[in-house]
Amino acid sequence: MREQLIALLQQNARLSDAELAVMLGTTEAEVAAQIQKLEAEGVIKGYTAIVNEELVDKDMVTAVIELRVTPQRDCGYEEIAHTIMQYDEVESISLMAGAYDLSVTVKGANVKEVSMFVSQRLAPLAGVLSTATYFVLKKYKDKHVIIEGEEPDERGYYFP
């Protein structure tokens, strides 16, 4: 039930305990207890809305920044990742395998603001070897939700 509950919440966190109970074939009390347990264990870190940002603020920009960094002795990438995640502009940060070490997603009021953040805050950090910034031009899908384009036909496809 735990994995099914998590999957349902990831699809739609607004489902009520009663709706979840019916879907899972259990009671509302059991669903509520499981959700509370998942929150207490840190499995569920929060709830958020997926927003079409172009309809909210057409000037807002999102950028993905690749960072090559020097890992620190005894803590690897943890210290620099912890420093970077403290900035309000940072939406997410992930350790990567491949050509670069950290992927940082930031948001800003405009391109210049993001550029200044990279040049004045990220690039000068001790251990940062290089940065590469990519601006998101348009989002089509986010967290399994179609943002822009044709909505999928949930009836499925029929091939005679």
C-alpha cells in the first residue's frame, strides 16, 4: 500500500483521504496514518502546485546551470551543494554523473538577474571550476503534467 499511496500522491496530492482510501481499498484512518508516517519519516518532503509560469509572469526565467567543482576532502560535494542550496534563487540542485558535477536550477525576474547570480555568486565560490548556463525557453511537460500543447486523450488508443 505504501508505494501505491506515494504514486497516487505524486499524481495528485489534492486527493482526499476518503478518495485515496477507496482507490487503495482501505480506510480513511489508515490512509491518514500512512501519510503522517511518510511525512514523519521524511519520505514526503512537501506539497506543491505545478504552474504554467508563462501565465503568471511572462518575464520570469528559469535556467539550468552545470557546475564543475572540486570535491572537498572528507565531505566530497556536500559542502558546496549545501552552500549553493541556501540561495533563494536556487530551485533545485543535484549531484550528477558525467561531464559536470552539479546541476543547479535557478529562477530570476529576467535574464540579467540570473546572469548576475551566476557571475557574482556561483562562479566565485571556492571549488567552482566552471559553469555553463542554459536558459529554459519553454516548458512542455513538468512532473508528468502537460504544461503547453495538446492534452493527452485519457481514453487511450484503440487499434482495430
